[in-house]
Amino acid sequence: MAGGWLRYVNIAPDVFGYISSLTKGDEYFDEGMNGGVLDGLERTRQMGEVTVKVGDVRPMENIGLVAFASLDETVVGTLRQGRMYL
């Protein structure tokens, strides 16, 4: 029942698995963390204590952009119901 409720209220896309794999080539992460030849598990170890969020990386623009971003590098807004996103 809780899973159904979370699926209903969650606005962000489902991106679980090796989350660190999402950072490869991502402009919202420091290039030093990407480690182009590393697999997901190795990249996870390299990232260490990096805080991340799936959110709006264009919170001040008319149309937002949903991205997986490091909170150390980017201002990430909260996703909102009814807002247009790319």
C-alpha cells in the first residue's frame, strides 16, 4: 500500500539502481567525479559523501529542467505539481 502511495505522490522519475551511473557525462556534476572508464560501483566509491538530488535545475525560468545534480555544484529546486518541465 505504501509503494502505491509513493508512486502516486512522487513527481521525480524513477532512477534507482547504480545512481552514480547517472553522473557519467552529466553537466551538473564535477568532471573529476565522472571517471569515464569506471563502472557504477567504482564511481560510487569515488563519489564518497557527495549529496545529490533529483530536482529542478532551472527553478527561476518559466519552464524547469528535471536533472540529477550534486547539491555542491548546483542550486536545485523542488519539483512542483503543475509546473512545466523538460
